[in-house]
Amino acid sequence: MDPLNESLFDAQALESPAALASSLAPPAAPGHFDELRGLATPASVPRLGVPSQPAPLHDASSPPPATPAEAPADERAPLAPHWAGFFEQLGTEGFSDLPRRAVSLERQIRDNGVTYNVYADTDSPQRPWSLDLFPLIVPPESWAVIEAGTLQRVRLLDRVLADVYGPQKLLAEGLLPPALVHGNPGYLRAMHGVCPPGDTWLRIAALDLARGPDGNWWVVSQRTQAPSGLGYLLENRLAIARQFPQAFEALHVQRLAATYNAMMEGLQHMCPAGQPPHIVLLTPGPYNETYFEHAYIARYLGITLVEGNDLTVRDQRLYLKTLQGLRPVHGLIKRLDDQFLDPLELRADSTLGVPGLLQAVRAGNVLVANTPGSAFLESPALLGFLPALARRLLGEKLLLPALPTWWCGERAAMEAVLPQLAGCTIKPTYAGEDGHAGFDTMLGSRLSRRELDEWAGRIVREGEEYTVQNYLPVAQMPTWSQDLGAGHIAPRAVLLRVFAVCVGPQSWRVLPGGLARLAAADAQIASMQRGGSSADVWVQTNGEVDRTTLLQAHSTPASLARHRAPVTSRAAENMFWLGRYTERAENAVRLARLTLDLLSGEDPSSPSLLTWLHDMARRNALVPRDVPRLPRSRRVFERALIAELGDIDEGGSVGYSLRCVRQAAAAVRERLSPDHWNQIVRAEAEFLRRSAEQAGERGEGGYASAAALRMLESASTALSAMTGAQTDRMTRDDAWRLLSIGRHIERLAFLSSSLAAGFELGSVHDVSGFEAMVALFDSTITFHARYQQRRDVATLVDLLVLDGDNPRSLAWVTQTLRGRIARLAGSAPGKLTALSHELPDPATWTLEHLCEPGPRADYVALAQLLETCETAAYHVSDAIGIRYFTLTLESLRSVGA
């Protein structure tokens, strides 16, 4: 047993887990609220010119905050009741079991493929989601304040949007500066005059809250455009509840499913015509940093995950492009910033949106959550104007105050706040918007006097670009850290994001939970992109726990159909190319291994075989086109082949094909198992790493084809695992059929061209060339078992052309393709479509006809068949693209007629 664990185990025998936690857990930093003990720690002595705490943080519209108790400076106070209850439920092993639970949690996150990408870099590995072992526990009385204040603020923000895009009385009365609305890129003039379904603008809104030293919750920011976190908090809940099942039940933690269910029912009720309405979730794509949660929440809610090019607008109505044609879309949950939604009316360079979407919204034919145009509410400058707006629109005082905020576009506010910069934070008024000042939030306490003067100068020159907010020493919660030994409790700054979801016209519910974001060690700003982490949020209830679930007790055809999302054209196309590139990579690896084996062997190869290898290597981009002919310069050719293996920039060698496999798989990540996806990522990374090492050795004068062969062998093993996952572990739906069709189209073209080249160049008439052809198609064992030592044209044609049981024969591939193309089109078993008939029928092939020699000892019928098969493969590929991926009217008339 670890010494620390042993000491913890011994200590638990003497005192309760709660008392042990109190003695082991250090208090929060001076001046911060300690969530673990429910009180504030004494403030430190202020440094000259840098206040340790801001001025009193209460809004004139809200009651004065309560003054919390402070922890004694010389001893650690007992735990708050809810935290004491949590630690008392750790079980018999108590603290000594926490390291095991932390390892289990990390493994669960990794196995579930939960990721968060810091940057949208297509070449960087995905970063595992960071989740702390301990949850943030919110007692009922504290949650009641949060819930009431959140609902009030969402009602207010919704009415602000209705006025700004309607009569604009707030602007006329001077309650809202026009510059903060019309000058904000988030304000969409194209939406003025629009009345969304149910006269409700906000369907999903989020507030970022912080607990101050006074023990009260304060609003730090608001998210109204496309707030993230609804998927991650679900994964957090499942993961943490599994680690502490006894504590989860004992503390009466409120469940989440009922609110998600109410949200979906509300969206369905308010959607335009369509029974049942079809709702989709719009994502920027797999390289977005929060793509995991887009796919996760879409699966959880039973809706279709789509990208912009999956959708099209026809006659002011939104449609989803599916394999079966265009399907109407009545509701859209967007995870895309407004500016990218419609390239016709917003950003013309956007490839993420849907041309004509705003016109469909204005026509009232689609509900969008949130309605486009809400982004300007996210400006921190708006927080300072909301108390007056609440009195004007709601006739109420704000229950949940925001941090005192000054927009420096108003001269009086700017002059009032400049002397206080050292105790405040400086934020951009229009964060992330082109044409405006962009910078990270700055803490005045971290700036020198010279830097403060420089920031003051910027604010004076361009005041409207800057918003100043009072600094709040945010609360710190206990976290489990394993950076020292087996683990210890450490306090970390925490921000709480809570969500309000629309459940009907002008009606919202607050999700009884949220996403807690933890700052990195010794940091004061909680940001996932700055090394922060997350924590689950347990909201306690005094009443009965709502055990509603989205899993229906008695499944019905309608409920089961709800979870069968249609296959979009984009997903279908990527599955098709995933199949093609997987097969292409296998062919390239097999051809490269065969070539290196023959070139490095002791037995001399025939000129016809070398010519065939050269021709195949050039045709499949294994070597540059200007490489010297193989018979004349074997070593130069071999070096060129090895050098090209890891080329990912151009050509089609092994590294390039593996890169394409990974990119196609990333676009359909939600359809692949974690094992399948991880195998794809590892195969590419390992091959490129070993290829780079080979390049370094060549640069140092080294040369080893044996190392290249080992690298290719490893890639072959990885590709075999991918093939197994694709053939044995995927549901046989239309997406899988397209993957299989893609593989077999690639195989048909490669097999046909390889055989045609072998007969044209005469390599198959030589013993070594004959064996090479059989080996290329992984049929050596079958050939020798069936035909012994016969090496004539008849045996080769019988095995690689006519054998209906050999998956590497023309007959098997063609027959399989014909059947799967027909099944994709919805034909009954045994019924073929017009596109199936574009491929030759193996039933008409005979050995006598194909092996009949021509006048010049060639095989005319066989050559014609091989050419027909290769041409048909590419023709069918183009026809499938037109019919299922682009959905043009011409294709709908021509394919399957």
C-alpha cells in the first residue's frame, strides 16, 4: 500500500471522514469564499496601490449582501453540512480509495472518447476532457436564489431582444445606448421585424456565476448566442455519479433528464407545421473544439447531427439532404455563431452555414434555437444597463446582481473607473469580432503602474472598445489533485455556468445542475482553453428527486424511430470515402511491401516483372513520375519509394492515404466506436513517426529497406484491425453499405488495372511475375492449396476473376457491389437497379471464353472485361456521388430509372 494511503487508512480509524477532510484540506486563499467550509477566509493585508478586495459589490437594485463568517486564522473550521455528508458517504475505504477512483475516472473519460480541442487544428491530437473527481455541491437554499435570479434574467433578456428587433423603445428612451446595439456586429439588421415562433427569442441561455467573499452569487457574464456545456455536463454527471453512487443518492441530488425532456417537448410544440416535427442540431464540424458535446447531446436528445452542407433551402423552407432525398426540417438547434449562419446575408466567406437560412427564418418556416441576432447580448457592457431595463420591462428589481460594470463608451463611466483600474478587470466590449479590439481579459492587479497607464491611454482613445468590471475574488472549491504523491485535496477557483431552457411560449426552466469550470492551479480566471478543468454540479433538493428518464419504459415504434436518425448526404459521402481510402491504403501497403521484397531479394527478377512493378508504383503514386525506369536503376527506385511512403502533401502513397482515412473518419466520428477511432489515429501517427525517423536516418547517410518493411508490416496490421471493425462491428445500415461500396469500388478498379497491366506487360507469364500477382491480392495460400504448382493463365483467371468465393476476385467484388447498390436503393432482395446493371454480370463470364488466346497470343476477351470493370467502377462512383451526395434534380431522374 502507498505510504500516503496507509496513513490515511490509519487516520480514518481514529476520526470520521468529514473530520479527516477538514484536517487535510487547506483553506481557500485569503479573501476568497471557501466552498468546503461554507465561509470566507480572512483577507490578507493589502499591498500598497493594489487592493486585495474590490469596493462593496452590491447593486442598488438588490438588497445588501450578507456578511459571511470568517474561518479562524489559526485553525481549520469544520466542513459545511453538505460537504460533510459527501465525505461521510465515501464508504469503508474512504480517503484511501480516492486515488483508485481518480484513475477509474480518467480511464472512463478516455474510453468514452470525451474530448475538448483547445484549438481547431486539423492536425493536432484531440485533448481529453478534464474532469475533477469532486463535484460542486449546491444546497437547496442557495439553488433557490440562483434559480429565481436566472429565470428573471432570461425573461428580461428575451424582452430586450423583442424590443431591439421590434419597436426599439429602449433605444428611443435612452435606456440602452444605440452604439452598443447597432455598433455591435452581433446585431443582425436582417432580423429586424421578425417575430419568432411563440414570440420567444431565447430557447437556451446560460449565465456564468461566481460566488464572492460575501457568500452571494454574482453574474459575471451571459451566453445567448450558442452556449456550450449542455453535453459536457451530462457526461460529467454520468462519470461522477458512477464514482460516488452512495453519496449521490444520500445527498438527494436532483436529476437532469426531466428538464431536457421538457425542452424538447417545448421545441416540438412551437415548431412550425410538421407532425412530428423534425429537429436537427447544426455543428461547425469535427474540428470545432466542442464537437464531442455536439455529437453527444444530439444522440442523447435523439435528433440528427448536421453540418451546413447537409442542409439546403428550397422555396423558403429548410431541408435535410438524406440518402432518400430531401427531408423537411422544422427546428434547428445551432452550435454555430450567427455570423456564419447564412453566407448570402451575413459572412460571404462562410462555408459552415446554409445559404438562404435567414429567409426561411423570416418566413416563419423554421424555428432556430437561439433565434439569430442574440449575440450582442453577450457583450459585458450590457450588464451595467440591465438593472434599469429590468425596472422598465418587468417592473422588478434584479434578484441576482451582476458585478459592477462600466462601459467606457460613456464619458462619465470612463472617468469614474480609470482611477480604479488596479482593482478591476478589463474586457473587450466586442470580444472576438473582426474590426474591434481583441485581447484576453486583463486583471488590473497583475499589471505594473506603467502597464496600467498604457491601458488607461488605450481606453481614453477608444473608450467604446473597452468594458471594465469590478474584480471579484471568486470562491474556491475542493478538488482532488494527484500532482504530489498519491493525491491530496487542493482549493481551486470555480465559476458556475447555469442553463435556462425554453419549455413553451415565454416559459423557461433552469436545469438543476450546471457546468463548473475550475481555474488552473494558482490562476484566477477559469478557462478551459487556459488549462482549466471542469466539475460536476450536484444540486440538492429538499423534496422528492425527479427520476424522469428519456428512456421510455415501454418502447413503441414511434419512440424507437425517434432514435433512428436519417443518414445525411455528408455523413454518407464521408463513409463512402472512408471505405475507399481504407482499401486504397491497404492496396498501397501491399504493393509497397511486395515491391521492396522483390527488389531486396537475392533472386533476379525478370524485366517484365520489374516493368510491371514500376508501372503499378507510378500509377498508385508510390514513386514520383520522373523516377528512372526500374530495370535500369533498382536502388534509385527503391530509395524513391521509401522516401515517398510518408508523404502527406501530395500524391497518394501510404502516409497520404492514412491521413485521408483519419480525416474522413473524423467527419463521421459519432458513427465510429472508440476502439475504431483510436486505431485510425494511432495508425496514422505511428506510421508518420516511423517515416520521419527513416527520413532522419537517410539524412545521416543511413539506408535500410528492412526498417521500411517493418513499418509497412505494422501499418498492414493496423489496417487489418480497421477492416475488422468496419466489417464485423458496424451496423448494416445505409451508411455502412456506402462504406462497403466504397471499399469494393476501389478494390474492383485496383484489381482490374493490376491484372490488365500484368497481361499487357507479360509479367504474369513469368514464374516470379505470376507469384507476385497472386501475392498482391493475398491469395497465395489459397492458390497453392488449390492448384499445387500449376502456373498458367487458366488457374490465374479462375482464382482472381471467376472465383465467387474469393473476396479478392473480380466475380466476388462485382457481384457484391451489384447487390449492395440495389439494397442501398431500397430494392427487394434479388432485385437489381439500373445502376447495378452498369456493372458486368459475373454469371455471363466463362473460363473458356476469357482464356481463349487471340491471333497474337493475347487474351482479347479478358482484356476487354478488365477494361470494362475498371471503367464501370469509376462510372458507378460518379453516379453514386450525384445520386446520394449532391441530390441534383437530374440525378433523381437518371439514377434508378
